[in-house]
Amino acid sequence: MADSYFPRWRVQPDAVEGRIVGTDERLAWPQMFAMGIQHVVAMFGSTVLAPLLMGFDPNLCIFMSGIGTLLFFVLVGGRVPSYLGSSFAFIGLVIAVTGYGGHGPNMNIPVALGGIIACGVVYAIIGVIVSAVGTRWIETLMPPVVTGAIVCVIGLNLAPIAVRGVSGSNFDSWMALVTVLCVGAVAVFAHGMLQRLLILVGLLMAYVIYAIVTNGLGMGKPIDFSIVANAAWFGMPHFTAPVFNAQAMTLLAPIAVILVAENLGHIKAVSAMTGQNLDRYIGRAFLGDGLATVVSGFAGGTGVTTYAENIGVMAVTKIYSTLVFVIAALIALVLGFSPKFGAVIQTIPGPVLGGVSIVVFGLIAVTGARIWVVNKVDFSDNRNLIVAAVTLVLGAGDFSLKLGGFGLGGIGTATFGAIILYALLRRKPAQGPVA
């Protein structure tokens, strides 16, 4: 394994009996294909929901997620198991720079694409630096109290967007609550992989209920299935060229800091699960993620990142083979060439999508709090208390700052505020008694 760039994946025939399948191992090909499908399905929240919330073409985004995953796989030498999906960290700022209303295609996507590319470039540069000097400086700048606050802020900052999206009518609000209950029921009462796919299964349940109430009983706006019937089975994705606007680029570039915190946490989690130290691949992982974001931006797709959903699937199945993600990426490429698939996604009703958004954004916020709990952040320490408190209010209140042509929205202000505040409040060494 050490003498080649890629692992020499060994076949493990008895993996079905519950043994762990390592990153450099694989199952029989039929089982690998099934696992690849499972990871693609688990990633629907990022590959479908996130693009819809920003007004991007889901077909193109799932296609670019496949491209990005393959690029990431090559750059880390097939050593880090991960799938790259659309990052939720971009949603708030993309909506801000494009003025997106929340429904249908986003007509100002090119402006956002320039900012996404700028973010990817910054991210890739950080990857190069980490490859050269290691991760200690990142861990010093962004300890758990900081990363937890940043992740929490993403969910809180997006909360008003989700609520506004389901407040158009009384019917929309009630259907959003029905969707929340569907997702919650799956999360609590389902078992095994069904429970792991709570977002997808809950969305499907709410979709069926909405169709019965509207198309069947005549209440609310019915689902238009004609777009599915008229869509072709195969077709090229619709690519979009970026526009490089200085203000959009300065707003979106700082998201790289959030992606670094996310990716670092994911790789640490995978290292703990597999028992393998993956620290030496962190710089290459950052570089792969950054370049994948750049490529996606040039094609018209969203910024991408590693995802906790994959970690959850791996934790349940104990299958960490990196080849699974090559298969998942290839499946995503095939789906990206199907306008019929994209048309089905477009039939998802706004209230159902809004209800799922409420759950997803809430889960993001709670994930930040979970980082504090898992890492036993001590809130009796006033520095931790102040950093977390100020960061949450800056982000949730969407506190914005402008310095000349440079502007930061709520998530950016909260991110840099947390990092800078933690550094400024660093305690001085205790001094001895004065003689």
C-alpha cells in the first residue's frame, strides 16, 4: 500500500458477516454497486435540496458532485473515503448576492458562480499551505468552541429563509408542518438504513400526502406532472458561465474558512472510525475540495464539500472502502444526464421543500452544539462563553459589515468574529507575585 499512489484494494469476501471493510479493501462488485447507490441516495439532501434552495439546476449539481468526488478521489490517492455534495454554507450568501426569491430558477446564478470560484481558490490555497506546514495552526485558530459556533450559525442564519418560504399561505404553512412531522416520524420510529435516510424518506411521505390533498382532494396548488412526461430520458446538463463580480467574490470567498472547519472535522471522524491516521492527507483533501469547487463553479454548479451523511452511512455499514465513492460518483454522473430525473425533482412542492428546510437547517444548528458536547467545551471558561455567545448573535441576527468595497454577511462576520475573538481573548501567562 505504501509503495503506490493508490491502494491495492483487497477483496474481503466475508465482509457480510459484520467485519469492517477498510479503505484499502472492497466487497464483491455487486455489493459495491449497492453500497454506491446507498451513498448517492444518502446524499440527496446535498445534491438535490441545497441546489433547489439556491435556485440552481439539480441535474447539473448532481453531475458536478460526481465530477468533484472523482477529482477528490484522485488528489487524495484513494485514501480518504468521501463524497462531495453541495455545501449548505453557501446558501445564505448566494441568496444575498443574487437576490433569489426562493422559488424556480435563479436568474442571477452567474454572479454567484464567480464568488464560488473565488472561495474554491482560497480553499485550495489553504490546502497547499496545510500540505506544507501541517494542520496545527488551523486547530489552534479553530478549536471546538469556534468550529461548533460556526456550524451552529449556518443553521440559525438560514432559519428565516426556511420560514419565509412556507409563509405564503395558511395551506403552505400547514403542509410544511406535516413535512416536519413526516421527517420526525422517520427519525424516531424507523430503524436501520431507513432511519439514516430520514430526509429522503420523510420528503417522499410528505410528497405523497401533498399529492393526495391537492391533486386528489382539490386543496392547494396541485403538482404538475406534465413536465415529467415531457422531459427526455437522456440529455446534456445545462452549463452556465460565471461572472466575476468583486462584491460577490469578497462575500463568498470567506466561506472557505467554514469548509476547512467542516472538512477537518469529517476527516478526524473517519480517522476515529477506521483506526487509521489520515492527518497526512488533510492538505490534499482541502486541495481536492477546493479544486472541485472551482470546477463546479466554472460549469454552473454549487460549491461542494465533504458530508456527514457519508460518515453516518459508513458508521452503520462499517464499509469504508474508497472504491464505493468512485461507484457513487459514476452513478451521479449518469443521473446528471437524465432530464427526466431533473423534472421529477422540480415537481417537489414548495411547502414540502420548505418543511424539509426547517428540519435540515435545525439539524445543522444542533450539529454545532453537538461539537461542543462531544469535545466537552467548558462554558465555565469565560472566553468560550463570550466567543460562542457573540458568534451566535452575529450569525442569527445576520450582522453585516462593510469595509470599502469588502463586505461580510452574517455567516462571514460570525465566522471571522469567532476566530478573531478567540485569539484576542487568549489568556496571558500568569505572572509571579511582585516583590
